[in-house]
Amino acid sequence: MAEPMGFFTDTTVCIGCKACEVACKEWNQLPARNGGIGTLSGDSYDNTRHLDGIHWRHVKFVEQFSPDRRDGRWLMMSDVCKHCVRAGCMEVCPTGAIIRTEFDTVVIQSDACNGCRDCIAACPFGVIDINPVSGTAQKCTLCYDRMKVGLEPACAKACPTQSINFGTITDLKKLAQARLGQLEQSGEKRAHLYGDNESMLGGLNSFYLLVDKPEVYGLPPDPKLPSRNLKPSALWSTLGAVALTILGVFSFRERGARDV
Amino acid sequence: MSSTFFTASPHWQWLITAYFFFGGLAGGSYFVATMMHVFAKSPDRRMVRVGYLVSFPLVCLCGLLLTVDLGRPERFWHMLIQSETLRPMIKTYSPMSSGAWVLLLFSGCAFLSFLAALAEGGRPDWPILRRLDPTAWLGRLLTVIGALLGLYLAGYTGVLLSVTNRPIWADTSFLGLTFLVSGASTSAALLILLGSWIGVSPRSVHSLERFDRSALILEVLALAALIASLGRVAAVWLNGWGLLLAAMVLGGIALPLVLAWRRPAPDRPGWIGPMLVLFGGLLLRVIIVFSSDRL
């Protein structure tokens, strides 16, 4: 297996140009929404709004303004599949369409997926959705086809500010620590890394440098695997089945006894 | 805020809700029929046969609903067979994968019991079906295995919802229990209605009513545990969904219990109570599925 590869996204240098979104859509030949008819969100400069089956990259605009709009702050974050080391989508997929590649990334094989949508509900980050053209669940592949021939993913290639960094996880972690130290030295005490260590789903192969709480960026503070509920749910259901059987025995046996 | 609120909806709506309801009825009807057959000393055979006769059509409907709901219905078989290697596709830790296999196996049991129930009525009169007669050892084995699979089918749908990351569904471990018990109560209600309609002995209907009352009480306990386990997440039901849930508990559980206990003529089974139980079971699934989908 090749060395694990991924993204380190430094949100502090993202300028919201959406070049990554465009590069992703172009390389992966993703269709336009509404047949290309522009729809404005109406309450944000961001009109993509969220990741889905035809938007595998999304530059989030966190627009924080005072009510009179005299004071304001923009946070930009290019969001993408986290390629979790312990991936919830892969755990639940009933067709085996979701696989882990030799680069330790998580890929949905569109020709095997039957569109059951279990992975959409299982993803702790709301990354996956159905591509209406293929009828299957789709998300970022970390440009598996490009990586196979030694190219970097289209989004990282297009990023003009090096907000999206691509490389081996080992190198990216070193880069992230260096940048974190640099920010802390310059007085930015809120900076922290999200998903860089194993405590979060075994580690995210796409991790972030943030300058506010994860919730502000629309990221879950404590993402979990869907399987955490499997054992307790199965246990309670089994107890319920036992209780129903006992109730059945008493309900039906009494009748039989009376019949004799 | 729970981390489940940062996820996307899988858009499981009416078809899946209907599958959850009919899956509970299919599995539950088979289970109740088997319980009557195994434990009642002299059961009204027509009542037992009705249980097996409704179970198979219902499970066929379940398969149809699930297939139609897929983004690529022609690939439904990918749930069972790996499309690349043609080997069996089984993931015991994925409720959807194990559920697909249980649906298939239960369909087989339901089909054989359906044929045996028909043969017991004289049509078709095939000698081979006599081996599946529930009084023969092979028939008894079939019905016991089918009943266990039926229980799984009725309850796994709730577990499937819990093994996600969606709000409400993944914030509790009691959905499987609730759906299972609801499947049993709605199935007993369905068999009471059908039994009364075809005129089975009142005693058979009474034993079903007794079971239904017990299952309804268990359902109240399961719902209470579900709501308590949600903790602060339960606040998402402080709206129209909460009102619907209250209406479901009052109309689909409490009222049928009151009607069953206060019925003046015990030899004449009422139909309002069982109808309310059936409607309550459907409403329960609508609330669980759609209240999370809207978040």
C-alpha cells in the first residue's frame, strides 16, 4: 500500500474564490444544478450552500455581521470529504460499493452503488448525496484517477493561495504544525487543528486549520461512527423479542387451557 | 448541540416509511400466527392460516417498495451479490446488509408457509406440501425459523435508523425495540380485524386481543424509554411533530386500550380499536422518519 495521502486545508488563507469548486466540477465532469439555471441563495454570497452529489468541493462562506452590518468577519473554508480512517459510510454500505484505496482514501464505486442512500445518513459530516444523473451516491474521490498517474487532485492544483495542500499525511501534519505555530506566534490564539489526530474517527485524511469552533464552520464537534448504536440497539431489540415471546406464551396458552 | 445535527438527510420518505410499516406487519403476522400455533392448545386453524396468508403478500410488497426506492432499482441484487465477483455480499455489522438477507430468507419461509396454509385449506392439494404442515416436524421447524426471522424483520428497521448519524435516529438506541413492539401490536390488530371478518371463534380473537393489549403496554414503555434517551434532542419535537406523537400515543395506544377494557359485549370484537392501533403504527413511523428528515 502506498503512503496515506490527503488534504490539509488552511482556512486562514482561503479567499473564497471557488477555483477549487470549479476545477473539481470540470475534472470530474459534474453536472450543473437546475440544468445550469442560476439560483441565488438569497441570504449569502455563497450560492452553492452545501456539498452534495454534484458538488464534491464547496467553499463555505461564514459571514458574521453585526445587525447594523458596521462590523463583520468573513471565514472561508473549502470543504470536502474527510476520507476518514474509520469511515462511517464504508461501515454501513450494503453493496460494498465504498472502498478504501491504496492511498488510504475512501471512494464510492459508482458502478456498484445502487442508490440505497444509507451512506448519506451515516456520514457524520453530511458530505455524500445522490448524483441525479447517475442515480448513485457520490462524493470526492480525492481525484483517484489523477493520483494513479502521479498528479495532484484538481482542487489543490487550482488553489491560488495554497489553502488546499495535498501530500502524504505525514508531511501534511508537519506542515500543519508549523503553520499553527506560526499563527500562535503572531498572536492568533484561537487557531487549532481539526481532525489531525486519531481521536477523531481514527484521524481524518482531510483535516483543517480553523480559527473558531468547528460548529461555526458547520463541522460536528464530536463526529462518531454510526456503529456505536449497533450493540445497544440490537440488545434492546432482542430483549423486546424475548418479552413479546413471553407475552405470547401467556396470552395464547391461557386460551388453550380454557379450551380443554 | 448533538453532532448528529451536522449531517445530511438520506431522503428516505413515503416508500421507506411504508416499508417500515408493512415490514412490521409481515414479520409480526408470521410471528403471532406461529405463537398461536405452537402455544395454543387447540387453536382455531383459520386464524393461524390467516397469519401466514397475509404475511407473504406483505413481504412481497416490502421488497417492491425497497426496490422502487433505490436510485438504481435494477441493481437491487447488489445488496445480496457482489457485482464484480458474484460472491455473496454480507456485512453482519451493517443493518441494511443483514436486513436484505433476512428479507430474502423470511420471504422464502413466508412463501412456503403461504403454500402450506393454502394446502391446509385444500388448494393446492400437492402431497409435498403436507410435509410443510405445521404439525409435521419440518413444518414446525419452518414456522419457528420464520417467526424468528419475522421478529428480526419487524425490529431491524429501527436499528437501521439508529445505526446512522442523523438527529433523533442516532440519538437513541430504542428505535429497534419500539418498531419491533409496534410491529407486534399492529399485526395482532390486523389479525383481529381479519379474524372477525372471516368469523373465527371469539376465543381466538380474545387471545389475540389479550396479546395486543400486552404489546401496546410494552409499546408505551418503549416509547417512554426512547423519549427519555433522547435527552435534550427531544426538544426538536416541541412543535407539530410532538403534537402528532401525542395524538399517536393517545389515539393509537391509549384509546384502543380503554376501548378493549370497557367493551360491553366481549363476544363481539370491536373494529375501532384495531383500526386505531394500525393507524397509530403507521403514524409512529411517519413521525420518526419525517421529523428527522426535516431537520
